[in-house]
Amino acid sequence: MLPIVAKAVALVAIVAIGYAIKRLGWATASDFGLLSAIVLRVTLPAALLTYFNGFDISTGLLTISLIGLLVNVLPQSVGYALARHRSRPDRAFAVLNSGSYNIGAFAMPYVAGVLGPGPVLFLSMFDIGNSVGAAGVGYGWGMALAQEGRIGVADVVRKVARSHLLWVYLGLTAFRLAGLHLPGPVLAFTSTVGAANPFLAMLMIGVGLEVRLHPSKYRLAARFLGVRYALVIVMALAVWYLLPLDQEIRRVIVVLLFSPLAAMTSGFTASASLDVESSAFMTSVSIVVAIVVMPVLLMLLA
């Protein structure tokens, strides 16, 4: 258990480094946009190429991907409903910051460290649906709300279609379903670039983090986090007691539901010119919650 906690604490320490270099003046809040562009368009796609190359996908396991999609869309819908009488930027923020789960950079060390390599496939399948929900549905919906003028279904679909991460995930899923693998030289490149993703993603959150928020922003973060974890508890109970899946699969999914907000959430928020400070603060709080809750669940559900 100590190595798992050490890995999680290391991620929090990187967030602290990002915040420290901003306070020292080595970086500014405006650098968040550059970091998010590098993470979302370079290191994360490279990490995904490497990550997907190492496991096999079966059509039967796509049920887990469907669950990953649903547990994104439900919080997004609830977030939108709670903000429906507010401004469009507020509704966009609600959609972008209500779903998503940090699987590859955070949950993987926890689950793989305790349960071994076997359940990694379940995490991977969950992450496919999670990514389609966050980088596809959530991104398209949120970015459409953030734009000027009236929006319709076609606007959301166009925004979804412009999500390069969605196409990366869908392309990689099809690639692996076909049983294809990356050539060795390509894998050597993507693994080198992708290895930087956890560090840069957490550093980005630290640069965007502002612990001295306006009181209204604390209330905003508390409201969204409260709704998130209330929904997570309900969804976890439903998964554990209602789904006709193997116990090991249900155990993994329940633990993953308590993963932190994905680092790309703050990047999407920045791309929409919304409240990055509150988004980064919420992500950091969700990391602390995950450090405490996830290992406890792994032990209790054994």
C-alpha cells in the first residue's frame, strides 16, 4: 500500500511544484494555456497511443466502456440542469466540470499496484467510455454553450466532431479491435513523449491553481464537488448492487468512480475562456479525496 500512496502523493507534489513556480514568478497564469495545449495536443495523444498498444479489446468488454460513458453523461446532465437558469458560460462550466475521471495518470497506479496487472484491462475499457463522454460529449456540449448565439443539436455535433481527443480514442479503439499494433520505432517515440504527460498534466493544474479564491468561487467549487460526490456515491451503489457483472469488474468500476477530475478538464475550461482557477481548484481537491478514498475502497471491497 505504501508504494501506491507514494505515487499519489507524488502527483500532488507536482501540483504543488506548479503552484510554487507560479508564486515565484517563474510562470504566470497565462502560461496555463500553453501547458494545456501541449498536454491536450501532444503528450496526452502520445500517451494514449502507447497505452492502447499494450492491451487487447474484446467486444464483450465494451459494456464496461458503455458504463464509463454513462457515468460521464449523467453528471454532465445534472450539472447542466442545476445551472439551467444561469448564464451560458455558467452552464458551459457546469457541463465541462461535472464529469470525467483521471484514469491513466492517477487511477492506474492505485488499482494496478493493489490488484496486479489483470484488472488493467477493465480500467482501459472504462477509460474508453470515460474519454468519449468527457472529450466527446462533454467537450462538444460545453464548447457549444460557451459560444455566442443560439445553439442546436447540430452545433453540439460539430463541436464534438472537432474534438481531436475523441477521434484519437475512437481511432485507437478501432485499431485495437482490428488486432493491429504500432510499429516499434513509432512506439519508441510515443512512449518517450507520453511519459511526460502525467508530470505536465499535474504541473498544468498547479499553474492554474489559485488557492486564494474569491468567496463566491469557494462556494461554486463546493457546490459542484458536493453534487459530484453525491452522484458518485449513488452510481457506486448502483454498480455494486444492481449490475450483473463479475465482482472483480464491479469492484474496479466502483473504485474508478472516485478518481479525480481528469486533468484535461481544466484544459477544456481554458479553451472555452471560462473560470480556470475554480476548475483547477476542484481538480486538486478531487485528487486529495481520491488519495484517501480509493485505497480504502480497494481494501473494503476485497
